[in-house]
Amino acid sequence: MKKMVRELLLIITGLILTSAGISLCYVPNKIVSGGVSGLSTILYHVFNIPAGISFAVINGILIILGIKILGKSFIIKTVICAGILSGLVEVFALFPPLTDDIFLASVAGAVLYGFGIALTFVGGASTGGTDILGRILQHFIPHMPIGKLLLVVDAFVIGLSLVVFKEMNLTLYGIIALFISTFAIDWLMRKLNVSKMAFVVTEKGEEMARYLTSHSPRGVTIISVRGGYTFENKYMLLCALKEKEVPAFEERVKKLDSKAFTIFSESSEIIGNGFYLYR
């Protein structure tokens, strides 16, 4: 239940940030950074079609095309998230733009959009759009990485904005927004995956292992080691931790063995036993 609530909060937060980036920054300033949000921006300024409606229609078409290829579970989650996102885009459209400065709108919109998409992914869902199209294309071109396929789609949409608006500045701002949002997604995903590895060299191996495992949710692995200077036999305790758990872990080690030698290193990926890999 805790995991479900956590995922739901992540998805809702992600959808709010994404829709805010689209309605408060991208659409009012004609910023097209690719994807369905870019197409919605173009349709809004050319045909005056509300961004939320065009977003829902385009997603609907892509979902119908991808039903057989992507499977029911993925499609159901995507339909729900895309529907909520379309509604939120219309809600945020009632508010004034965050800024009229195109550069600031590109940066702020990209950060909001990127963090929103990343949180939605972390929650195990998708906002649809080019994500669906990329997976459909990958089904027919399996040797092509999905990142490159999405880049091709986004490049096409940005190129279309140049044809429609005939303003190179807007196109360049769209490219800037695309790079920033991509960086924001990658940065947040990496940040969530980063954990700490603790290596504790001590003479009180078994005693410390029992103490640490009884006072924290993390397990410990004991390895027999021999000092290269003293040639004394000791123990090294190996423990995987979340970043926020490090201070408490240090205190526990010092409390039991003030002479213990501890090394902390950063780990980019840890899978299993309470650790999740976000992709």
C-alpha cells in the first residue's frame, strides 16, 4: 500500500509539473521543444485549438495505433495519465503565463516539463505522446535505440515549427528547451538512482553486523580481510545505503567501534532488497 501511495503521489506531482510547463511557459510563448506538446502549441497558434484538447486527440490516435504493440497494462496507465494531463493543461491555461520573456520561458518550461516527465516515469507511468510513438517505431525498427527515435521525432516537430512560425529565434529556443528538459530528466533519474556503499574495517565484525542489522533496515555482508600494514586479520562490513541514511550509519559504527575505518563510495545503481532502479 505504501508503495502504491508513493507511486501515485509521484505520478500526480509529475503530471502537475508537466502541465504547468506546457500551459504556463511553452504554449503562450510559442516554444516548440518537440513531441505532442510541441504539436499542441503549433495547433493552438495556427487553428486556435485548445492545447488540452489537441493533446488528448493526438494521444488518443497514438494509443489506438499502439494497443496491439504495447500491451493492455501500458496502454491503460497511459490513457489515465494522458487524460489527467490533458485536463491539467486546460486548467493551467486559465492562469497567466509564468513569464513573457521567451528565454526564461524556455528554461523554466523545460525544467518543469523535464522534472514532471521524470517523476511520472519513476511512478511507473507515462504521459503518452512521443513515448508511445517511439515504442511503436522501435517495434518496427528494433535495432534503433528509443532515445534516437525520440530525437528524430522531436527534431521533426521542431522543424515543423520553423515552417509554420517562420521564426528562427523560436526554433532555437525550442532546441534549447529540448536539451534542458532532456538534461533535467536524465539528472533527476540519476539522482534518484544514486546510493552509497559503506566499507567498514573493524575487529568487531560479527558484533557490529548484528548491531547494525538490528538498528536499521539494511543488511550487512561480512568479508574476512587482512591488513597490508599490520598483517592482522580483521573484518570488512559491506552495506548499501540511501544517502539520507549515511549520518545515522556513521553514528552507529562509532558507537560500537571508535577505531573502525570506514569508507563511503557512490553507487550509480543498486537493485533489490529495498532498492529500486528508476529508468
